[in-house]
Amino acid sequence: MGINAILNSNGVSGENPGFGIFLVVLSQLFSCSLLITEEKLLKGYETPALKAVGLEGMWGVFVYLILLFIFYFIRCEEWPEFLKGGVCIKDDDKKIRFENALFALKQIFCDDNEIRIKFYLPLYILSIAFFNFSGLSISKYASATARTICDTLRTIVVWAFFLMPFVPENTKETFHLLQLLGFLVLVLGAFIYNEIIVIPFFGCADNTKEAIKKREKLETEKEDKTKETLNELENIKKEN
């Protein structure tokens, strides 16, 4: 998918798709750390998933109130164009800031032309709340890797939806074979990692959970037979 973004950018993927891919990979490190931490906390403590979502939201609001205040005073006029265009916000006064919460609040509550924001914002909040609750429930009762598989399938469904003919042209996605191959590799890798698909060649199946259980069972049987043999020898010695 990253190769496709570079080869077929045409202005769609931004002026610097390579830097965009780097940021995506970097974000995955933070995302993976979050998922693993959530799984360990949920399985290590008796915390309901709904309560965990509420705690995350509470701390998120507290942290962002501080960060948004700081980011408001960071100006981006002198930043490189590929950063300024994709990261910073230009308000009505043509000032470019790293974040502008006041401008966002003005669009939500004061701009009558942005009625769509008032409609979609509550739906967005509800969908994210349900998404986080579902994700934490999967992490708690299954695993973080199972959650990543569901997240991958979500991406594919969204992409497929925006390829449908009834989607307006200005929001419609474009189909690229490399993107499809990238998704297939991603899903296949997740299935192999979770041993849903087992490759029986080149020793790839030697360290699966099933193979490890079989080895442990054989070792236990050998130990039991060894103990039985030793006990028989001791009994023979006692008789003699």
C-alpha cells in the first residue's frame, strides 16, 4: 500500500507520500504499545471494558486540555510546505497554527453554514465510543492481536464502501491492485501470526501452539514412563 501511494500519488497522497508512510509506521509503534498495555491492564486487573473506556476518555480530556492550549501558540508559517499543509490549521485570520481549538469550536457552535458538523459530530462521538468499547472488550476476552485483525477488516470494509458506484465522486476512493495486494498480505500475515493459517513447510509449523503442546505431551509421557521404569527397578531390588 505504501508503494502504491508513492507510485500513484498524483497529488492524492500528498506532496511527500514517503514522509507520510514514515509517519504511519511511527504511529503504529504508538498504537501497538497502546494495545499491548490495554491488554495487560485489562487481563491483570478486574476492570470492566466500559469502565476502562471511561477512564481513558477522562484522562484523554485532561491531557488534551493542556496540549491544545500549548499547541495553539505554536505557529507554522515557517514550516516546510508538506508539514504545514497536512498538519497545521489555517483559521479565518489566515494565521497558521499547529492546533486551533477556538477555531474548531467556532465552526461547531457559531457557523450556521457548517450544519453538517453539528449533525455528524454526535454520530462521530457515539461511533468512537462504541468502537473503543468493542476494541477493549476484544482485548480483554481475546487478545490485542485479535483486535488488530478486526481493525484490519474494518479498514477493508470502509475502503470497499467508498468504491461503491453510489458514493459521490468527490469522496469516492480509487481502486489500485497494489492496495488490494497490500491488504491481502496484511490479513494473511495476521492469520499466520494467530495460527489461523498454519504453513506446514520449512519448519514454519514447528513452534505453533499445537506443536508445542504435542511436544510437551510427549515429554510428559516420557517422564512418566521413566518414573514407572525406575519404580519397577526399585521394586525388583527390594524383592531381591
